[in-house]
Amino acid sequence: MKLLKLAIQETTIASTSANLTSQSQTTALHEEPSPPETRSRVAIRTGHTPTIASSSEAPENPHLSRNTDLNFLSQPPTRQRGRSPSANRDRVVFTTRFDDAEKREYESLGRLHQPFLRPPGHHASFPLPSTTLLLRPVPYPATRLLTFLVPLLLLCLPPSTAALTPVTYGAFTVTATYSVANQLGFFTANALNVTYAQIPNSSYGYAQLLAGRYDLLTGTIDNAVNLRFTQHQKLAVLGQLDGGAGLVVAGVPGVASVTDLKGKALMVDSPTSGYAYVLRKVLGLFGLQFGTDYYFQTVGSTPTRYNDLLAGLLPNGSAVYATILSYPFTAELAFVAGPNKPNILATISDYIQPFTSTAFQVVQSSLSNATEKALLTRVLSSFYAANAFLADPKNEKCVTAAIAKQLNVSAAVAQAEYVAATDPLTGETSQQMFEVSRQGLLNVIDVRGQFGGFANLTGFNFAAAIVPGMGQLIDYSIRDAAVNATSTYKPKCLQDEREW
């Protein structure tokens, strides 16, 4: 029986690779096929964790292991992505195509083909699934036999594996609520196979959401406000997750205070992002003016900025001095050893409070589609149940063990992460039933407005625009259904909890 199970596993993997290879010659993944000049990796769903399909031409990276998750993989801004009609039909190759401007931008930063990896010896803040399968090219003659055998072998697989509904979830950072939902089975309890897609920067992430490639995204609510009100993009906010968990200004060892940033560069995702405006607000309170006393380096999302802060350099050799960080990276700073340990220069909640930060966001059209609405209700119900589990102090050991496994960090780091996630002022349990803080959202709008973030809006009624309702920026229809959904699921805590 063991030999049969092993044969099923190996044949299933080989068949997946073979089928993807043959399909790649006729079917586009998203739009039109891309030339095989720029390679990248993408996730293939199997079971409850994402796996990685790797081009056989990709160089071996000593930091990537069999436990490598999609969250370590860098995908710069992408216009079109598709399966390459490679002449070698024995390879599984996925390609990413850049236009010339994007190539120049990423080459200037040295980021082409740079995975989201932190330096050796530092804590890994990315989800590491318990099982990750690496797909390899399958010789073509074997595909005929596999095509015949796989349907028979799949009959031996547990029915629950095939019953899971695939969901693509885009996020900038791994939240504690996601860690609990993923590690403790809240997603699978709702028959969901959730693939976590690491977002490299806000432009790319929201382009994917608007193109329908993410079912759900968690990001700063400022992005939704900006895109909906200034660019007329139909985005909807389902609810708030946190109030800026762990938001701090952090600097390299040579920068001891905010005033030391005079004449320096600060790393941001985008100069017009919500966090960039927060930096301008806080530094302005210290008498520093953007463009005169300091400037921005456009680098990417928080995981990238954290790695560069620890390194003290961008991949192209440019010096870095400071950035804004959030959960889970802020808690990790206390455990960074050696001379490169960054300093916390300011805590955002000391200057802006309340502040609505991470929110659940979707394309508004999905709320008028019965099938998509039902799926989103199951997804948000999973997050809601996991968040309630996180909020219960009796579950501290169980939650901390789940965070440790998801982030692949030590018990001490996971405990610090738990404290940050449950902070009553800014943490993921500071809200009630994912309710958006009205004052927190008004503060977000006010900070953006102070620095010309709504320059094209004259006489706009923000107070009316943020009132929740059907078709509005904030739409609680999915949240209400998720909260009212009854669930008898009781998670079984990880065995690692016994070590705590």
C-alpha cells in the first residue's frame, strides 16, 4: 500500500507537469503568450498549500529549499503573462514579460530575477508550508502512460482533496489572522484551497486584483480610497483587519533619530502610497520637509524594504537609511543580532491615531455575481473565525505555535508577533467584526489630502462617500453573511504547541 501511495504521489506530480507542458502549446494562462526571454516561477495548487513550478533553466539558489513558498518569489510589475510556446515540449516554463521601461527600472535596482529572500541568519517572515512539491520536466514518452494511469490512480486519493475550491489571495504581508486560518485549518474547514500570492508592490497587486487574478486582496485601505475616488476604479472594502499593526519608522544603525534623516533617502513602495504620506506627516512634525530635507527611494513592498534595511544597501549598491515597517517585521527587529540591527525611530500610533490600515478588498463586480459572492462569503468567514480564535486569550499558545510555523520563526519571535497582532490599539483584534473605523478612515483621507493626494478632486464629499452601503466604497454585505455563518469547526492545535 505504501508503494501504491508513493506511486500515486509521484505520478500525480509528473502528470501535472506533463499536462501543463502539453497545454502550454495551445492555451494562454492569462492573455497572449509571452516570449521565453524572462523566466519566473508561479504557484500551482495541490491540496491546501501552494507548490512551485520551476523552469529547469532557473539557476539553483542555495536559500530555496523544499519548503520554499510562493512568498519568496519576486514578480516585478507584469503587463502580460502566459505559457511559453517553447520549442522544447519537455519543459514546464512560465514566463513574465516586461516592457522596456519596466526592465530599465528593475535593472537599475538590480531586481530582475531577485527573489524575496532575507539575508542568511535572519528570521524568515514568510509562510513556509509543511509540504511543498517541486515540479520537474517529464520526458514526453512517459506522458502517454501517465495520461492513462493518472485517472485510475486519482480514484485512490481522498475525496476532500478534489473537493476544495481554489482561491487566489493576494497580500503584501502575512498577517496573524492568515497564519491562524492557514495553519489551523479554517480554510479547509470551508472547503477552500487558498493560494497565498505575495505582492511585490502596490501597482502590480492592484492591477492583478482589477484584472480578476486575485479573488481577494488585503492591503492598506488608502489604496482603495485613492483608486476609487481619484481613478474611478470600482473597488470595494469588505472590512478592516487592523489599525496599523506594528507601524514604525525604522532606520539603519547609523540613524538614531528622525532628525538624523535630514539629507537622507527613505525607502517606500511608491511616493504616492498611503505609507509615503504617513512618512511625510510624521517627518514634518519633526521639521523635515520632503524634497528639501529628505527624498524617497521607490523599492517595493514591506518584505523587500525590510531585507534592504537589514543589508544597508539596495541590490544595485545604493545606500539605504530608513523606511516604514509593519507586522510581522517590526517585532523581528528586537531579535536581529549584530551590528546591522536597525533602530526604531518613531511609532506611527504616537502621531496618527486611530488609523485604518489593512483591509479586505475586492472588485466591486464580484459582489453582484452570485457564485463569486458565495465564494467570498466562505473566504471571509474563514478569516473571521480565525480572527475570533486569535482574539481569545485562551488560545494564546495555540496561536503562537501557528504563527511560529507559518513565519518559520523561533518561539520568542512568535510570542512577540502575537503581542503585536493582539495589541488593543493597532492590532488585528482591535476592530470588532471587521468594522471599519470611521475616524481611522477619515485620518487616512486627511493625511493623503494634506500632501496633494486628491489634487484632482474639488468639492468632493468624503463624509458621504465613506458611508457603508451597497455599491459604496465600504460594502458590508459579505461581512454580514460571513459573521452570520454558523460553524462548528474546532481547530486542532499544532503538536508543536506542546513545546511552548
